[in-house]
Amino acid sequence: MEKKMNRREFVKASLATGALVLAGDMVKGGMNLAYGAVKIPEVEKATVTVITDNYYDALKQHYKIARRYGIGIKPGTDPYKINLHAEHGLSYHIETVLSGNPHSFLFDYGVDFQGVSRNMELLNIDFRAVEALGLSHGHFDHWGAFLEILKSRKEEFRKGIPIYIGEEGFVERFGQLPGGVLSLGQLKREDVERLGFVKVVEIKDPTSIVPGAYLTGSIERVTEYEKGSPYLLIERGGKLVPDNFIGEYAVVLNLKGKGLIVLAGCAHPGIVNIVKHAQKMTGIDKVHALMGGFHLTGAKPELIQRTVADIKAVNPDYIVPTHCTGYEAITVFEREMPGQFILNTAGTRYLFTV
């Protein structure tokens, strides 16, 4: 009880001393990257499986590059296996094929172990083939199920498998709610190392995670309107301040002859900033697909419109908003980019071929 009281007193003191700065101060962060700094190889094929997301529809039809789980169930299958788990969380399994050789990694892990683990089983995720682990940032809806997944599949994961963590990835996060400040939990480095077979790799710069796939490293901030949320907090210098997600990263692939595939976790640094960073980092302007949480849920209509307008100007072949993008923003993307928009559901596999 005493420990909880100390945490509450700390939170109150932080707020009382003005630790909540103006949202306009939150654009700081990221790196100044040289154009074309990364010579990203072209992959012949890529498959992105959304293990879990906020939404699931068992009757959703295959559409363009999207292959739906429910509609693909074979006759005679147990009806119980038609349903997948959906939650306020996100998890990907990503496969690349480079020079004829397949590679795969996991990126984010959702929240609920039982639900996410069951999805992984139904989607036939091959843990023995997984070469690396990625974590976009330190919010619980991306790492909540991580430790239990690793523990439950310890005999299948390769020993020494790396987990790539950005700056402040192991720091406790908080959220300012109407009723007060809520701890959003903390993934602790010692808990990861205690697993005994995972190697922690902390990164700031663009980093190859498997052949044919890069992590962006810290995102350069270039737009003046993607300022982040003043309600998402982190502790620095003994005070709670708005989190600028200095260590959040995205995934970038380069599909041969078609352009970049960019996958975001939550895009707290701004999805337009992420796309521009990926373009600058690789020296490739063409974006084939943009996927992920764009963190526009609850955003003002003006911010949604500006974001959609800038993404529309990028002109990706496919736009797949997920997770924290929010219903309002998703409907605007659908209206403004109807030929490129794909509605995601948990369990969908996206097949990218040349």
C-alpha cells in the first residue's frame, strides 16, 4: 500500500510542478538522417500477417492483396476455429524472400496472451523459423503478451534470438485520463533477459532486422502539425512530461520494382513523418504500401484531413490503417483513397509479389 501511495504522490507532485508542457513543444526528437543513408535490398516477395488488431470479421472477403482468415477456412473445420481474437492491440508476423531465401520476424505482440497465442496457433505461425523480434515502442498494447509468448514457445525459438528495442523502450509509460494519471505499465529489461535465450539489442539508427527488412530507428520530425498527444506521459528527471516517443520505430521493406512497404506500430511520431523518414532513409520515393496504427483516434478533424491529404500526395498503391487509427480517420482514408484503401481485420495476410 505504501508503494502505491508513493506513486500517487509522485504523480501529483509532477503535475503540480508544471511537468505537463504545451503540446507544441512535443515536436522535438528524431534524427537528421542523410538522404539514401540505407541501401535497402529489393525483396522478391513479402507477406505481412496481422496476428491481432482492434477488429475482426469472419465473413470479410479476400480483396486485392488481402487474404482473409475466416473466409479461407476449409469445409469440415471446427466452427470454433473460424473466430480470431481481436483487442486494443497489434501484432505482426513478417516474411521476406531475398535471393530466393525466406526470412521472418515478429513485430509487436498485442496484449492478451491467451487470445494472441491462440491466433498465432490458428494462423500457423512457425516460431522455429522466426529469426528476430521487433518492438515498435513501449506501450502495453504492443508488448503485453510478449513475455508469455516467449515463455510458452521457449523450445521453438532459436537461442540468442535478438529483440530490437528503441530508446526508452524499457521505461514506464503513463496516460492522463479524466479521472487522473494511469500507469500504462513497463516492459523491464531484466524480465526479458531472465528468459535466458533472448538477446536485447538497443538501437537508435536504421538497422537491418532480417535480410530484406529494416527498422527505421528514431524518426525525424519534419511536419509542423504532428505534435503528439499531451495526454501520453513519460517520467524524465523525476517529473511526468509528454512522451515524444524518441525511440519509436517502424519497419521498411523494398519490394522489387514496386517501392517501399512501410509498417507502423502506433505512429506516435506521426505517420507522415514516418513515411518521409522511410523515403529519405532509403532514397526511394515510391511507396507501394503503408500499413499500421496511425494514432489518429480522437484527433481533431483538421488533423485527420491534413494527414490524409499528405498521405494522398504520397500516393501509395495500398493504404491499410489499423489499430489506433480510429474509426473517423479510417472512414476519411476510405473516402479520399477508395482505390487504395483496404479495411484490415485480425488474421489478414497481405501478399506482396513482383
